[in-house]
Amino acid sequence: MIIFVGRSNVGKSTLIFRLTGKWVRRGKRPGVTRKPVEVSWRNRKVVDMPGFGFMSGLPKEKQEKIKDEIVHFIENNADEIDLAILVIDGKSVLEIIERWEKRGEIPIDVEFFQFLRELKIPTIVAVNKIDKVKNVQGTITRLAEKFGVPYSEINEIFVPISAKFGKNLDELRMLIEKKLREGRKPSEDFKDDVGNGLLDAVE
């Protein structure tokens, strides 16, 4: 199973279409899709997870419930997840991360990345919308610092892309294939509270 996760409106569904040729059902506005949506690709399940984070027009309680469901789905299916692709908006993500840091909180994008790593799920960070980013390499370097990824591992984790315009998708495909070939590291029993911090995080 390959899961696509990320904030609302970061381009997960468009990216899945670009990679698989299959559209996933989408809501008319961010936050409408509440349940994982599955498509089949190369004898694997590809799952588009509901977006997390701030969702305009949705009460805080519903935003929290969506995150709860995402975390529980991943925990309950961790052994079947071969790869997670965390999609972030390259144009706005640093601003959002720094806003959280100023409040003394761990940014949810960063915490979600760490959550996936703690579950031993191989993870790629697809930095989308780079057509709107002036200094792509500088942005990737700063993101690696925020995510706690060593410089030597940047190219194994971060891929700058534009799902809308199809930019750098070959690089992403190659990294996906590489991660799938390598497979998961021997899994360890994870604690029930691994995702607890995420359950309380609402922007």
C-alpha cells in the first residue's frame, strides 16, 4: 500500500493522477473528503488520505476528528503500508512551520513526518508547487533543517515537484521505485501513544 498524506489543498489528488493516470474522488472544497479514497495501481493500493491542518469553514472539532481518523488509519494499517508520500505546498509550508514554531509548538507537517518515521514507514516528502518558489534549493535545504533530515539524506527524502505542470515527476517516480525495491526496515512494535501528539494538533 502507498499512502498520500498532507494538508488540505496541497495537490495530493492531482499528484496521484499524474503518477497513476487515475483520478480520485475529490470534494468541492478542502476538508470535504473525510475518508481514505483508494485506487489500484500496479497491483498495489494507492490511498489518498483526507487533508489535515486548518480547513476554512470547518469547526475545530471536525478538524480534530479528521486528524484522529488519519492517525488511527495509519497506525492500524502500518504493517501494510510500503511507502508514504507526504505532500507539502512548497510556497507556503515554511511560513506555516515558522508560525507554529513562534507559538512554541511542533508544526503538524514536521510532527506527521516524524510520526511516519517512528512507525518505520519509508517516507518521501513531495514538495509541490515549486513553480511558485523562487529559490527551490534554498527552500529544500531549509525544509530539511526543519524536518530534522541530515544534509546527506536530502535527496533520499525530498523531491521538488509541480504536479500541475508535471515538473520533476520522473525524479519522484524513480525515488518511489527505489524505496519500494528497498522495502521496509525490520519493523519494531510501536507504542500506542506514537500518534497522540498529532491528535491534539490543530492550527
